Amino acid sequence: MVICENLLFSHGAKIQNYKSGEFIFHEGSSTKFYFQIKTGTVKLTNFHEDGKEFIHGLPFEGHCFGETYLFTDKEYAVNAIAVTECDIIKVEKSRFHDLISQKPGLMLSIYRYTADRMHYKYVMSAPLSMMNPFTRLKKFFDHIKVYFGYKEPYSFFIPYTRQQLAAITGLRTETVIRTIKKMEREKLVRLDNSKIYY
């Protein structure tokens, strides 16, 4: 977890439950809270005019999200939506600022967390600009496998649906399905029914 839950609760944190598909915040809204996930998975996403979705990230238990907006007056540039049922720890912005001023070492934890996310963005931005779907998916699989500490072939279960993979990589769902089958033929992934092991 980014910040100890007990510390958050000692500074007025509350837990709010969100159902799958429920918005936690909308693009264009102002920042009112620090959010940290107690249980569940959230997606940070944008919707294009044609209805197509682009997923920027899928933070889960122990992760925070939208925290950079606590240090600016800008409005959210993304939506945060519960993917599964979630319990989210929320601390009002002013109370969060009080906590940071009392415990400035927490800024290092937040900065380290944000730096990891920026690293992911840099790793993924070049492959996303390439037209080759195989490269896009492989680069993404490589990154998340290393992030979770797996090394052996087929040891890591890819925890995303084909539709989520499409939204993360900017591909069409049909393209993701075809590319995963090609990866299976080349023995890069193992499929077990709908589950993908990398």
C-alpha cells in the first residue's frame, strides 16, 4: 500500500463502497479527495467521441489513484470507474495536505509510486506508437510480468480480459484475439480456456 491505512484513518479517512461500473470521479471534475484502494480494481479511462475507450491504468488493492491532482488546481483529465466492487479509502483534500505537512516523508512514498507509473508510461508509449499489435502486447506483457516478479515462461496469469487489453493497448478487441492466438502458435503464451499465461 502507498500509505498506511491506519495513518489515513487517524486523519479522517472514510471507506466508501462502489459497485462495478460506478464512477468514482469524472473527467473534468475537481479534486476533493485522496483515494486509496482497500479492495477491488479501478480503471482510469477516457471515452472517445465514437464511444471507444482507452484505459490508462488498472490500479488495484493497495494502490492510490488521482493523487497528482491533489497538488494542482487542474481538473481530472480521466475518469475513475470501479471495474469490480471496490472499497475505497477517501481522505478530504485539506486533511490530506495536513497529513503531508505533518509527515513530509510520505511525499517520498507518493513520489516513488508516481515514478513507477511514469516508468510504465514511458515503457509503453513507444510501442503504442508502433503499428505492430504483436509488439504492443508483448511489451505490455513483459512489463506487467516483471512488475509482479515473475520470470518463468507461462508462470504469470494475465489478469485482464481481451477487451481490457484492447483498451489498454489502443487495439481493437478482434486484433487482440488474433494476436494472442499468434503468440500461442509462437509459444510465447499458453492458453487455458480463456485464461492467458505468459
